[in-house]
Amino acid sequence: TIVLGIETSCDETAAAVIKNGTEILSNVVASQIESHKRFGGVVPEIASRHHVEQITIVIEEALKEASVGFSDIDAIAVTEGPGLVGALLVGVNAAKALAFAHGIPLVGVHHIAGHIYANRLIADMKFPLISLVVSGGHTELVYMKEHGSFEVIGETRDDAAGEAYDKVARTLNLPYPGGPHIDRLAQEGQPTLKLPRAWLEEGSYDFSFSGLKSAVINTLHNAEQRGETIEPQDLAASFQESVIDVLVTKTLKAVEEYKVNQVLLAGGVAANKGLRSALESAFAEIKDVELIIPPLALCTDNAAMIAAAGTVLFEKGNRGNYAMNAHPGLDIESM
Ligand code: ATP
Ligand code: MG
Ligand code: FE
């Protein structure tokens, strides 16, 4: 099975070709970060315009790199949601037009299902499993008993982990997106500042990061008023330790309660060095549970992950039609 994946949910225009759900023939990503940087975040209207300019070029490049033509493609998988509506529409319409013109089946994919399925490009999935999803817009623990089945057992009640990273980075005057900069600073500093951890109610798998973000801002302001200086690398290290502590502890609890065989890390924040090594050391001690962490290029937005999830859905018989629309608030459990 050869699947063309298309992803335009946020600020990456991406297309990829995947063979048999696991083999990457091509994976092309055109990032718009430079265009959004001066605004300190993604500007939806600018994102849509860039997608319109890039989409045809990126798809052609993906086919060329994979050395395939439309006659070789068995299905076109596209991100239907969640994301920015104007951005999603560019990918959905390109996918529908190509599917119609070439008579190729269409499959709609949930963006977060894509992040989770990035793991299938490097390892076999062993069910039941839990995925820790940490991205710019989502932070959740997803239980999967089989392919294509997603149960959200916990999620953030306010900010996503990536959002918290980006907001803290902004208060430290670091460029957008701030996650990688905080990660780098954190490696150079010591977690000497006391910052809160939102455990929430006993037994809850939900998350909350807005209190931590406010605590970081308050710590900075208070120090400023007292004329004291705080080393940004120590603040970054303290913030990162607080985020990782909660993520790792809740994941370990869920693994025990749900008796899973595998843990998959997913989403842009999965690129975080501190999180990757904290999970690696925690799971090194746990026999019978395998930890999978995708390489950096498959953590942040890409279309290989959309094609990987799309292949599984296609093989299960899922089909989109020409009435497919963009769904900015699409629910993963409704897949
Ligand atoms: P979603 O997937 O929820 O729709 P998104 O697609 O915008 O949101 P991703 O592209 O998956 O998010 O991830 C981007 C986020 O990952 C940004 O918030 C960015 O700061 C964060 N990020 C990237 N690298 C790192 C890192 N090394 N450490 C921490 N955060 C990181
Ligand atoms: Mg992005
Ligand atoms: Fe994403």
C-alpha cells in the first residue's frame, strides 16, 4: 500500500509518501516559522496564504523524492482537524481535488492520531498501549486497545505543555517557538527555583500548566522589583523539571493501572531532551513495558505521520468523500 499524506493544520506545509504504513519514501516539510517569528506566534491568515503558495510544490516534491506518480498511490490521507480552519482547508481541498482528478480513495486523519502514529514509522505497535501526547495545542494520555481506537484518559485543563514552553520563553524574550530554546537553556542551568507542580485530584490523569506559567512570570517580576537577578538558565531548568516531573509521574501511574505493553511519546514537545532522557531512565527500570520515542523530525508536524495513521485507517475501510470539511475542534475519540 502506498499512501500520500498531506498536513496543513498549523504552520507547516507537509507532504509525504509511505509504503505499507511503515516505510518512509519521502517526507517533505516547508516550515513557515520565519514568517511568524516577528509576531511571536502563528498568525492564522498568514499561515493560510503560505499553505496556498506551498502546497502544490510540496506535494510534487514528495512524489518526486519517492519516485512515484499518482497512478502508484493507493490512498490520499489528509489532516481534517484539529487545527486552524483556514490552514486545514488548504490541505483538505488539495487532497479532495487530487483524489477526484486521479480517482484515488481519500482518508481523513486526526492530527493527534498522526502524532501518535509517527511511532509506527520506527517500531511495531504492541497493544494495549498508552501514548503521552505533548504538543503545541495538546497534552494528554491516550489509551489504545487496538489500531484506530483512542481513549483519552487524561488531558490538560488549561494550557498545553508546548503552549506553556512558548509562553515562558516569551517572558524570557526568546524567539518563537520557544520550546527548543528553553530546552537548550535548561541543559545549562540548575533547577534551583521552587516552582509548583499541579498534581490535581488523587487518581486524576489530567494536567494543568497555567499555574506553573504564572509562577514563572511572578518569580521573574518579584526578583526584578527586589533588584535581584535570576539566571535564565536556572529558571528554564526549574520550569522544565516541574513540567517533566508531572508528565513522567502520571505516565508511570497510567502504565501501572492500564497494564500496557508499550508507551509511545508523541507531539512537538517529544523533541525535548530533558523529557526524553527522564522517560528513558524511568522506563529502563520497568521490564515488560517498551518505551518508544520518535526521532526529532517525526516529533514536530510532518505528513509522514499523517500517512502512517492514514494507512491504518484505509486498511480498516475508512473512506472520506468529496464533502470532507476541515474540523478545527475534531475529537480524537470520534475517529
Ligand atoms: P498540535 O499538534 O497540538 O495541534 P502543533 O502542531 O502546533 O499543535 P507541534 O508542531 O506538534 O504542535 O509542536 C510544536 C510545539 O512543540 C511548540 O510549542 C514548540 O515550542 C514545542 N517544542 C518543539 N521542540 C521542543 C523542545 N525541544 N522542547 C520543548 N518544546 C518543544
Ligand atoms: Mg508547528
Ligand atoms: Fe502537531
